Amino acid sequence: MRADVSVHGFPRAAEASIPAHTARQCRLVIPRAPRGRSGFTLLEVLFALALMAITMVAVWGALHTGARLVRGADTTIQRSDRVRAVQQFLREYLGGAQPQPYLSGPDKSARMFDGAPRQLTWVGPMPAQLGDGGLFVQTLRLLPDEDARGYTLQLSYAPLTSDTKPPAPATPELLLDDVADGEFEYLVVTRSGESARWRDNWRSTAGLPLAIRIAIKPGWKERIAFPEMLIPVRAGNGQGYGGEPDQPEIFQ
């Protein structure tokens, strides 16, 4: 600023003649910069909290759905593997039934095979993880479950000792649970020259059926079917009889 000009913008020589109130009015007005906003309003905080809550709910729902899908996939895979293993076992070891007599009870006659609509018994080898070698008397059953709403497919087996005394107490093994229904049928030749036909029981004490049909209706939630099995008995001759149609089912 020039030395002969005062802070009020007037020459110093003339400043003395200007009234004081006029000089104050003529002072330079320097505008102040607006102050910056510090913080958020309450509405903005509430909106941010609501948005965060919605995001957390969406993330939790996605994680929960993903975990449920993983569990469902694991259950389905386990059920599929179980059905496949059971069918493979029956196809190999039931199809390999041996024409070996066994005694089913103290007052029973020795027989090679016994079949009913929901139970069958045969003699044959067992897988290495279940048996110690040799022949076993094996029984496949459809048993009512605890709440009587369905069945379980169970295998019991005991080592074959001889055909003159019953085998030791059998060891049960659960094959399938949550079975809605099922039945067993046997391919037999009733008379010489007649064609073989399916019957719902086998009562002959000698010989084995030509084949065995196993139909299982699944009751489990997983969409895994149990395909109907037609198992040829490799040592079977079909020379048996199925009994009369009205003959009651007998469990031995």
C-alpha cells in the first residue's frame, strides 16, 4: 500500500477531515470463507445403519443358502453311494449263493435256500471286511422301522458251522433306511417242461431259484432311485416251488 494512503483508502492528508463514523463505514469489507461442515446429520447416520443392516442380512442369507445346498449335496452323494454299494453287494454275493445245506432251527430240516416276500436266506461267502472267510448263512430282511411308517433293509449273517446244527447268533448290518416298501420274488420252475415264472416265495429244501427280483420303493428325501434288480443265481436250477398263492408268509 502506498505510504500516502491510509488503511481506509483515503489520502492521509484528507483523512483528518473525514468524520469518524464516515470513516468506519468506508472501511474495506473482506469476506470470510465459509466454514466446512464437520460430521453427518442424524438422518444420514440412520440411513447408513439401515443400509449396513440390509447388506448384512443379504450376506447371511447367501451364506445360509450356500451351506444348506452343500449339506444337501453331501447327503445326496452319500445316499447315492450307499445305494450303489448295496446293489453291488447283492448282485455279487446273493448271485453267488451256494447249494450248501444249512439248518435254520432246532426242529427244522436242512435246506439250501428260503424265500418269502420280505425275507430271504442263502449260504455264500461274505466280503473280507465283514467276514473272516468261509461260508455264511445270510438273511436279507425288510423290517418295519421304529415308527412303523416304513422299513429298513437289514442283512444278518453268521458263519456256517454244519448242516446238523443251527449257526451261531447272527450279526445284523443295516443296509438301507427310510424304505417306503419293497418285495422279493423268485424265478422257479414248478413242473418239468413248464416255463419258469416268478413267485413270491420259495419253500423247496433243495436247489436254488434261477433268479431273484428285488424291488425297493425309496422313502428317503433325496431324489435317488433304487433300480429294480434282477439277480441271476449262478448255481440256481429253479427246481423248487413257490407254494400256493394264499400260503401265509413264513419267517424262519
